[in-house]
Amino acid sequence: MHEYLANYLKNLEEILKKDENIDYEQLLRDHAVMIGFMQHERLIHFLVTMLFVLGFFIVLGIYLVTQILMLLPLLLLILGLIVPYILHYYFLENSVQKMYKQYDEINRRCKASRAASHGLPRE
């Protein structure tokens, strides 16, 4: 998913740089759908990350109460999974924030294009 989203953002940036014969209304609709997909992806990763963090603290609490050494490898395993999930969630969060800005830019261009096609002055 990381590579897919990075490529999507890169391709969209290239499309916006060209600024020639672009159907901004269709681009706006497509981008809104992609934002919805990525918001869902971000939510799922947030929930999974929080469940791993909750599991980590539960196992840590059990270890602190019982002092069972066999729980230490489990703690390390969970911690080893939490770190990549947090990094991936950070990437998703920043990417979705960037997508919001791109949406605003596409929307601005869409309105300007509509105004120009109706002979109205640009905003």
C-alpha cells in the first residue's frame, strides 16, 4: 500500500504540473474516491495499531505482576510489530493530509475552469 499511494501522489502531482486539457471535474471525483479509500485504510491501520499497543500494555502489566520471564519475548515481538505499524500510519496520515491539499487545488482549478467556460472572470 505504501508504494501504491506514493505512486498515486507522484502521478497526481505530475498531472497537476502539466495543466493542459485536464477534465478537472472528473479528476476531482476520482480524487475524492481515492481520499475515501485512504481514509478507510488509515482508520484500519489506526485501529490495528491501537490494538497492538493495548495488547502490549496488557502483557506488560501481566509481566509486572507475575514476573514470568516467558512474557518478555512476547513483549519484544509485539513491540517489533508496533514500530512498523506506527511508521506506516504516520505515512498514511501525512499522505491523506497531502491529498486534502491536492483536493483543494483541484477544486480551485475546477471552479476556475467552469468560470472560464461560461465567460466569467477567474477567481
